[in-house]
Amino acid sequence: MSNCPILFRALLGGALVASLLACRPERKPAETTTAPAVAAKPAATAPATPRKADFAEQSLKNAGLVDVQTLDPAILVDLKYSTTDNFVGVDVYGDLTRAYLQTVPAQKLVKAQQLLVESRPGYHLLIYDAARPRRVQQILWDTLKKPPRLKPLYVADPKEGSIHNYGAAVDLTIADERGQPLDMGTSFDFFGELAYPTKEDSLVKLGKLTLRQITNRRTLREVMRRAGFAPIDSEWWHFNAMSLERCKQEYGIIE
Ligand SMILES: [Zn+2]
């Protein structure tokens, strides 16, 4: 989210940790459920964990967003929040497995895919997250096992909302002809300086990233920038199609 870097700087003054804002916290193993230790109650009354955002896809359609792959099937989608391979270790997306964006951001993404194949024939953009209903943001916030004062370091506060909640931000990488993600030096949602675009040159000098890894990141940034997206300082995978202020003017938040 575009508000992430600002929040991060405000909170941490440039310290390394967390891409805070963004989209999520450190990776950790799948959470154990909170099922009661003593199975005294019938299953029907047991806590329903993990929570999922049922009908999330319908809420995106109702808000007028478009399924990106209907505009360009060459763009690949692997929504990490619809799997357990994410920073909370829980599938929070329920029925949502396709990537939705507002129309203008979706059209920009189609342009980015076209620019990519001009320089890398056969390659694909691979989306990890796109529009994210605010109630999913709330589930991430509630699921995150951190003290409340530390949560904003890992996830944007759902009360404020993020550009993802307006359908105008996308998390993505590049995949080769076989659909395999390129080596970007860190996984998606890695929390730390290794994921910072602003630190790449020094990290290469320190031997913590390779030239090939930052070349792959630069290829992604170049096609996204030329298509009208803005990168952020702390996550190589996150791009905004417009500012949070403009989102508020143009679109309603997706609940
Ligand atoms: Zn993001």
C-alpha cells in the first residue's frame, strides 16, 4: 500500500524491520487452531477457525471491479491469501481465488504485461494479491498474534484502509515461460531490508543479493512504471496504480 512507506518511516525512522505497512508480517509456521483442548462440546458449537471472508469474490464483483485475467489470460494469478502460504499461515480469502482490480488499474496491468513480453517473450506477470476487501484486512489484523501497538508494523490498520482495499494496488512478480517465478532474492511478504528496492545496490555490494536478482526486480519495476504504477520503498512486489488520496476520491472502499 502506498501509505505503507510513510507509516513505516514515521514509526521506525528508517529502521530495518518490517515493511510494515504493507501487506503483511513475518512468515511463520501455520498457526494452530484455537480449538478447545477439552472436546466437551459438540463440533457444531466449536469455534469456527480459521475465519474466512466468505463471498469475497461477490463483493468485488458488486463493487464493479474486473477479473484481470478476463482482460489478459497471459497474466498469471496465485493469490497467497487464498492459501496457507502467507504470513499468518491461514487461508483467509475463502472463495476468492481470482485477481480483481478497478478498471483503470487493470488496464494498466494489461499494458505492463504487453511491455514485459516485448523484452522477455513468453514471460508472465504473476499476481500474488490484488483487490482485498476491508473485512479481509480485518481478519489479517485479528489473526496476527502481535501486541496491538506493534500490529501496524506488519499490516495496515483496517480502520485506515490501504490501496489494496480500494482495488488499486497489486502485489506481483514475474514468471518465466514455464510459469516459474523468477528469483527476486526474497519471497513475497518477506519482512526486512532484503526486500527493500532502496537498499538493492548496497545489498549487492554486501553479497546479500545477486546482480541477477536485482536485474529481475528492475525488469518488473520498469514495466510497471512504464504502465503507470508506482513502486514503494520497502517491498519489491507492491505497486500502486494511484495514491490513497485519489483512491478515496475515485472509489469507495471495498467492504
Ligand atoms: Zn501490497
